[in-house]
Amino acid sequence: MINLGYSFSRPEWLLMLPPSLWLLWHLNQAKPQNSPWYQLLPPHSQVMLLTGATDQNHRRWSVLLLGLSWLLSLIALAGPSQQQANSGQKVSQADPLVVILEMTPELYATDTLPTRLQRAQHKLLDILRLRQGAQTGIVVFAGSAHTLVPLSNDIATIQNLLEGLTPELMPVPGHQADLGIQKALELLDQTQLGQGRLLLVTTSLNSQERNQIRKLLKNRPESLSILGVGTEQGAPILAKKEGHFQLDPQGNVLVSRLDAQGLERFAQEHQGRYQSLSLDDRDLQGLNVLSSSPLSAAPQKTSGSGWQDQGHWLLLPLLVIAALGARKGWLFCLLPLCVLMPASAKASEWSWQHLWQHPDQQAYQLLQQHQPEAAASVFENSQWRGIAYYQAGLYAQAAAAFAQMDTTDAHYNRGNALALSGQLEAALTAYDQALAQQPDLIPARYNRKIVEQWIQVSADPANQMALESPIESVSNSPNTLFPSTQRSISQAQASDSSLTAQTKSAQLALGLMDGPVNSLNAETPLYSSESQLPQQQQSLEQWLRRIPDNPSELLRRKFLYEQQERQHP
């Protein structure tokens, strides 16, 4: 059978077509002389007072108009659907998902080869690959919980961070999944919808964790799905540093077992699903983390095959017919409609958007479509306009936009933009203004230090090698691995292609330092390939090559710093 690309999602409404056609035929055959008025009025008055006596054509047009209205209504109710050319694009519209990953020594158990940790890491990469384009965040937990990756779709950066993730990086030992759930809910609260889905990757939950999670999810719309790692038979836990199995206080070998039944009951309690980790994608399909309907019992036929209901468009001609059919001589009103047709489809589309959306909303859509320069010309808000210019690489224009505001974020972002445009002295002034308003703003403090170093390098090329010792000393503290940070420009829509994966990992991992959070967040690299200082750019690239590829130490210091901030706010 030939597939025309159209179908009906509610075809039962088409059963009303035969009765409607019979009723229209009956109305058309009915004689106006059967009206009681013909019996009450004298014949010489009927011609003047009863329109049906002379205007038979008008009556036929009225019946035709009514039939057309019924036809459009029934087709719209039947749900004419069009098949999308690429149904895989549906995944990019999936709900935000936060993965809460257990990061305890139990992941070193070898009941799933090579280890639970490696299998969990590979499964997370599968999730990111299949949800490409959708926002996905990762939270890790042991005795404390930390954000590994905010809601992002940068697969390369997330992969680099996952490869360096081990239980030894966690600052507090233990197993508190409730802290991970709490951190994940905080990430979802920062999204535009304020909600999303939760996926817990763990081996077991104790009663205290379950009670705390129940309190956290009470009156929340999020569902909690669980991916179990390991087997019910279990395996000894390998102490990686010592090279032997972990022992309990009595000297017995500790065996970690998967509590599949308990986790499944707990997931169902919170409107979620449970699956044990598998080698293929069956577990992810069973968890339903790849579609945009988190609570549906099974994928819908229309959504799974890429069908979209287009019946709402038939309401437009139906409204026109309803409006014009109420007046005599309505056919003449169609002529002005032909005259007012737009000259081009492009202009029509823009006028339609301008009618229903604020300019900032239109510009935000352009920004989502990776058209930052076009978005900057539409934004009315200075902060958003600066963000768009920044992502477009027009750093001088971005700095001018940020200069129109007197806020901490504005001064900080202006400093980054000025540094990228080569105005290093002006960048120092902007950082100083940001620090004057918020002295504890660590990103501004350390970006300022780096700009000072580059000023020295540009003044005397012989000082270029002096950058090695400051970098080594800075890396010895948990919060100084900048050349960039994430503040006030979004979790990422576009990143500089010249930065290495490790540098982007530093941006993403250290981009959540305590500080003011704006409505849009994005990467703010200190330097990029579009910089107007060729010599300094070459020096920067040589400097970046010296950074180790393994982000483990970076993550360890970040997690430790966050834990210290919680204990001593």
C-alpha cells in the first residue's frame, strides 16, 4: 500500500459523515412552502416578507456553507496527522532528565564485568547518545551529593568527565541517595518548566534513604525511575588501593547484592519504572527515558512513529466561514482576503510570530536554533542581547551590551567579553567592579589573575614560561582551575571548537560555584580561537596542551570545596 504520509489519530469521527450528508440532503430538499408563515400571510405579502420565496440560490449557498463547516469540523476532530521526515528529532524535545549516579566502593564489585562502575558509565553514555539534543544532567552521591554535569547536551564534555569519575573522588564516604535526589530536584527547579524526570542508578536503598526520598518527592510532579546495577547473587567489593576485598569489622568479606525487588516496588511507589542494567538498550526503553511522555504506560503509536496531529489548522478556515456566513453577501468578503495575501512566505511567518510572541521570545527561539547573531538584533533585554553577541563571537558588541547594566553578573560577563576582544586593561576594570559588588566572587577573582598574567606575557615574551608555576600553584586549591566559568550565559548552547575537551570539562564542572544565578546560563570561556590577539592565542593553546587530560583531580577538588562550603557557609 502506498504511504502518503497522512493518517487519522481519531478516525471514529469519520463515521459521522454519512449522517451529516443525509441531513444536508434533507435540508436542501425541504420546500420553504411548508413553513407556517405561508399559511398565515396573504400571497401578495409573501414575496416581500419571506426571503425563501425568491432567494433560492442564497438558500443553496447557505446549505453548502453549513455542509462545508460540518466537513471541516469532522476532519479536524478525526485528527489528520502528518508523518515527520525524521522522527528521531522527537528525542530532542524529551523532558529534562537528571541521572543520580551512586559513586560508592560497591561499584567495584565484579558481578557485572568488567566492574559495575564501568558498566554504569557506559550506560550513561548510551543515554546521552540516544537522547542527543535533549537536556540531561548528572548528580553523583556517596555520603554527600554533587553536581557532576548540569542540564546539558554536550556529549563530549560529559564523556570526558565520566571517564575520570571514581568513588575515591567523593569527599564523604557513605550511601545517601536522598541527598542526590535533593540535588537533582534543585537542578530541575532551574529549568523553564520547573520539572522533569529522575533516574536513580544504584544497587540498593536502606529504610532511612527511602523515608527521606518520600518526603522530598511528596507533592512533586516528578517520577522516579531506578536502574539497578549488579546482580542479586552479588560479588565481593574490591578495595582498589589495597588490592584486596573489603572486609567488615568481623573480618568477613563484604558482598554487595542488588535489591531488585525492593527497588522495583519503590520505583512503582513514585510512578516510575525499574529495570536492571542490560548490555543492550532494552533497559532504557523499559525505563522510558528516551521519549517525551514519562508517565505513559507504553509508547503511543502516533508519537513513536513520528506522527503529529495537524487538525487544529482546520479551525482557521472554519472560523472564517462562521464569521462570513453570518452576513448577507459574505462571498464578496473573500475578495479583500485575496488582496491582503502576503507577498512572501518568509514575511508571513515573521509577522505571525511577531503577532503572538514578544521580541525577546522570538530572539530566544533564534538562540535555540543556533542563530545568535540574528537573535542579538532582536533582543530588547540588554543581558540577553549580550549573551547572544557572546555566543556569536562578537565580543566587543557583547561588552557594550553588558555595560548597560550595573549588576555583578553584568560586570563579570563584560570582563570576559573584553578579555576575549583583546581589551585586557578594560577587562581588569570590569572584574574590579564585579568584585566591588561581590568580594567573594571566586570566578571573577581568578579570571582577573589570569588576565594579569597575560598582560605580563604580552609585555615581555620572556615571561611566558612563568605561567607554568602560577598554574601549578593555582591548581592546588579546589576552586581555581579557571580559565573559564559558567555564569549567566546558558548551559550550553554553543562551545568554542578550539578548546580542548579537558578545558570544556573544567568549564562545565566548575561552572556551578555559589553566586547569583540568572535566567540563562552558558559557557563563558576566557579565550577562544576568535580572539584578536594571535600571539597570545598561540601562547594560550600551548598552555592548554599542558593541562592533563584526566579530570579526576579537578573533580576531587571541586567536590571537596563544595562540601567545605556546606559545612562552613
